[in-house]
Amino acid sequence: MTFADKTSLAGALNGTFASLDLVGRLRALRAQVAGRIAFTTSLGLEDQVITHAIAEAGVDVDIVTLDTGRLFPQTYQVWAATEAKYGLKIRAFYPQTEAVEQLVTAQGIDGFYHAVSAREACCHVRKVEPLARALNGADVWITGLRADQSGHRQGMGFVTFEAGRGLIKANPLLDWTREAAAQFAAQHEVPINELHAQGFLSIGCAPCTRAIKAGEPERAGRWWWEDEAKKECGLHVDAQGRLVRTGAGENAS
Ligand code: SF4
């Protein structure tokens, strides 16, 4: 598909998503796109809801995750439980061995705490570069982003063409609330990370995620030691290919 084809298809799908439920949205994507559809899961609540819906819809979607090497043990547990429940495989993308070796040699094992530039270097090696490989050759990228997670997400569409990566980005949970996702997960016995119940609403790498306190924004527990204005890891770009400020970095979701 050319960029023009993808732009036009994204616009058409964006218009149809509003009237469809989650399974309907996934089926519409699969019906309209002949090429590879990649879903990047961080194994968090919203992404687990999407994995459940992919299994329910019976659609061919490549479910991938980024194993940064610094995930919580509980994240690996929910990964294994998900594969067992749905009989599917979540394909893992790992950082390049030499790049990790050089990173740790240069900044130490937890060097990301010491400077924004060190944290960005770590995120680049462990997340951004593997994500590029995970999306390579995909026509569509499905994410679990919700509009109410942060200010900039309120301006996002259900389906957009992301020129920077040359693919269609689909956000089938854009109009969901966290409560709706939690309710759906409970109702359908979707495996979820036990850390969610301990105040970890947004779960990324273990050393860079903490539980949030009552009243804090959902993603305040990510990179909590940094200035709010500097939090960004480059996993999401806007329609012009610019990095989008996320409020706390993305775990490819
Ligand atoms: S979230 Fe933390 S540990 Fe994970 S890649 Fe980024 S800096 Fe490294």
C-alpha cells in the first residue's frame, strides 16, 4: 500500500470505528488490510483487554511485546497466563545484546536515574530500537491507548496514518475508560497483572515504575523522579512523525 492508500484507508476506518464494538473494530481492520497487523502489548490492563478481543474475534494479528530485560516478575507471570488461557504466542522482541552491553558499561546498571539523557539512552536501546524491529513490515499498529490517559491523547483519532513510521495506527480503546477496561477484564476473566491491585496502574520497567497515590494521575508512577515536561521515550509519534509527549513514556502501548 502507498502512503496515499494508507491515509485514505485510515480515514475510512476512523469513521467506522465509532459505531463498532471492540471485536467489531478488530474485524474491520482485518477485513480492510491485507498485510501484517501488529499489536504491541505491554501486558497491562488495556492491552490484556485487546488480546482477549483478538482471541474472541479470531483475527490474524501479530501480538508482540518488548522484553526490555527489566520487567517485573509479575509481568512475566501474566504473559505466561495469557498464552496458556488463549492458546496463543506473544512474540518477544529483545534489545540488541551488544547495545545493552555498551549501555551498561557506559552508564552502569541503573544509570537511567542519574540524567534524562541516560534514561533516554536506556529507553532507546531497550524499547525504541526493538519497537522499530517489531513494527518493521507492518501495515497497521494496534495500541491500547485511551484518550483520557493524558492531555495530548484527547486529540488523537481512532485510526490515523502515522507518516513517521509509514503505517496505520489504530487505537481501538480510544473511547474506553480505565473503569470500563477493568470491568471488562473482570467479567471475562482476562488475566491481569497483580500489580494493578497494588496501585501500579501503568506498568513498565520495574526500576522505572512505582505505585501511585490516591489522586495522582494514572501515569504518575512512570519515571517519577523526572520533570514532568521531560518525560518522553519516543515510542509514539504524531501524524507528522514528531515525537509525542506522553506524560510518562510508553511501553509500546
Ligand atoms: S523504562 Fe527505565 S529500565 Fe526501561 S528502558 Fe526506559 S530507562 Fe531503561
